Amino acid sequence: MPPIDYDHSRNLHTAAGPREAFQEIFAAGLPRSLVDVGCGTGTWMKAALDAGIQDVFGVDGIAVPADTFLVPRSLFVQQDLTQPWDLGRRFDVALCLEVAEHLDESYAGTLLDVLTAHADKIVFSAACPGQRGQHHVNCRWPDWWQRRFNDRGYVCDDSVRWRIWGNHSIEPWYRQNLFVASHSPSSAGSEPRLPAVVHPDLLEDVAWDQVVAKHLRQIENGSQPVSWYLSRTFLAVARKCARATTFGR
């Protein structure tokens, strides 16, 4: 697979977000061990350690410079997230937050197989259609992921999403997309479907991108009159020539 065009330094995640989210995610009690798949610079790992989870480990598909990593480097390993991998142990909880959308759809099953091989409880979020970000190539509504977790014997619940919905200390993409998948083969698939929602703090970006995508599809499908295409083509060529004259390109 070609390298993923992603730069962790372009994402400024707060320390307060994970800290506040942990209070709701683990309101019933902290897990003893946690693996963060797609850990980035270790923001959530640090929050886990600060909360008192002593057994923490992180995995990411992108190289993370040592001077930007927020926890001991010994707690991290780089793995190709498009391929199967195994840490040789299981954890009480696996985190995979805003990671899956960066991998092509053909690798989604591999990612979920790895997550379910390492934990019976998975805290998951992934970008919805239209959500902006670096290398967003597989943006899906939560029920798309839910069906695939169900196929692996996991029940999905998004009650935590609504508990953190109004907490502005937590980044809005987590408040919009977060849910928990728990291993329960006898119940998997019988739970309510996770609704597709857009958080008000992301509404403008997501809605605008959806409108643009809709109009592009209409244009590509030939829905406009021939005269419209001819006039837009002439206008585009004229502006390109003007730019070439002005800027020398």
C-alpha cells in the first residue's frame, strides 16, 4: 500500500478532551489495560495514564517523532494498519478513534479483525460522510461500522455519545461519532441501529461538503443543458489563460 498522506503535527488535540471523555466512557470503572490503535502523539494514552490506567500501549501506522510523543516511547510500536498484526496479548479495552476513515474501504475488515482480536470492548469513532480531514477516504455513518462489528459478534451502543454531546472540552468529532462495541455474540445485531447525526459544531462543514458533492455528481451525470457545459468550459479556459498571462503559469 502507498504511504498514507497524513501528518500528526497538523492536528492539534487537547489534553482536556480525552480527560473529560474518560470520565463518561469509564464511568462504571477504569479498565486495567488499554491499547490505543491509531494513537498519534499519545494524547489519549497520556489521559489514560493520568487517570490511573497503568497498563497502556499505543500503535500507529504513521511514524511519530520521539520529541512529539507524550508518553514513554517504550509504550509505542509502528504497524501497518492495512495488514494483520498481533501484539501477542489481549487488553480490557481497545481505542480506535478517528482512524478508520484514513484507510481504504478494502482494509476496514482487517482493522476490525485486529481490534476484536485484542479486546472484548472497543471504543470506536470514525468520520462521517462529508467530514473534513486529512486523507479521508472511507467516511461512513456509524451503522456501517455497526454492521461489521455485529458480524464479528459485537453489540454496539452509543449512549456515551449523548453523555458527552454538550461537553465543549471534548473535540466535536468525538462527540458526534463515538460508540462502544462489546463482545456479545448472542445479542450482536439485535440492538438498535446507531443513528446518523451531525453535531452542530460540525454542521456547516459537513453540510457544505455534502451539497458540493451532490452538485458535482449532478454535473458529472450530465444533468445540465449542453449550453451550460459549453459556457462553463469557455469561461474556465478564459480564466486559465488570464492566470497564465498574469502569473506566468
